[in-house]
Amino acid sequence: MMNTATQIKSLLNQLSLESSPSKAVFFKTGVGDYAEHDQFIGVSVPDLRKVARQFSALSLTELQLLLDSPINEERLLALLILVSQYQKSSAEEKGQFYHFYMGNLKHVNNWNLVDASAHLIVGDYLHSNINKDILLILAKSDNLWERRIAIVATWHFIRQGSYHWTLKIAEILLKDSHDLIHKAVGWMLRETGKKDLKVLKDFLDQRAAFMPRTMLRYALEKLPTDERNVYLKQGKV
């Protein structure tokens, strides 16, 4: 008899036969690209969420089997289930899920995996904890995905009206060389501006001239055209 994780893999393979063209088109999977390591079977996120609801009670041992998979959709499914379990857990249990997540960072290794989980687990857990220094360690990591986790995790803080850590991590990542970090930092700055425009403008007034173009453009998306243009003229070419 198949164990639950094996059943899920079989179900996902079935879904892939009925799916639209592979979502791999949204990722750079060529030699030397950021997703060169990843494999895709073409299961859509809505279908993954349906499967996550169907198998919402998986144990951490079973989730580990999915996280160990080279297939992106299986790792994403595990994270969707983990997020759901985390959100329904007690304060004590949240710590267990957080540490499980942190122990599996090597498997949270593409932007879709980071963006579906970092703020909902790392951000939520750290928001209620005094010591948030792990974010500084992640932000200074040589690992692209750990740096993205650091900034995306602060989305939870932003939603709570707290911007200090977003700005602190953004400052660290200001000179990052990767466009996926530029996009993530710009995105979190934009989210900050949606909650408090003055905080965003104060940051931009001091740093727009030093920000990578993509980061700046993402941060400015919600500003009026005339204000956007002022900051773009200050920014890097």
C-alpha cells in the first residue's frame, strides 16, 4: 500500500497530464540560470492548493519527503501545507513549524517557494519575537534565496504597520547584484509605501540615486507619474 507522500506524487503526476503548458516558462532554467537545478511537471498553483486542502494533515515526516523532491511543485505543495498548519497552530506549535522551515531552507530555493511562505512563517514568527537578528544573517548570506527570504519575510511586519526591518534589510541589499533581489526589495518598498507613503519617500529621498534601476522602478509603481519621474531621474541608468 502506498504511503501518503507517494499517493500525492502520483496525484500530481496525474494533474500534470491535464495541466496547461508547464509553468517552467516563468523561470530561468537554462545552464547557469537561477533555476537550472529545478524540475517542473506543470501543475498549476490553483490545483496545488486543492491538493494541499485534500492532504492538509500531513505529518512533518511526510512533508519532508516532498521537500526533498527535485520537483518544484512537490516542494511548493509541502510549503502550502506547512503554511496552513502553521496558521492553525498554537504559539508553542508555531515554533516547531518555524524551526522545521528554517531547517529546510536549502529546499526553499526558487522565488515562487520563497514568496509563498517566507512572510507567512518566518515573518509571522519573528514579528512576535524580540530577537530578529536571523534576518540580518539571511540578508548577508551568499545564498540568493536566503537573501530573498530575508526581505520577503518583512512583508508580515509591513502588514502590521512596522517598517524598520524592511528598511534595514533593504539597506543591506541595496548593492546586491541579482535582479531577483532588486525586484523583491522594490516590491517590499512598494508595499511599505502603500501603508505609509512618507516612510517610502523618506527612504527614496536618501537612496534613489544609489538604487538599481529595477529596484527603483518596482518601488515607484504606485506613485503618481510626475513623482515617479523625479525619482527615476535621480536613479542609476
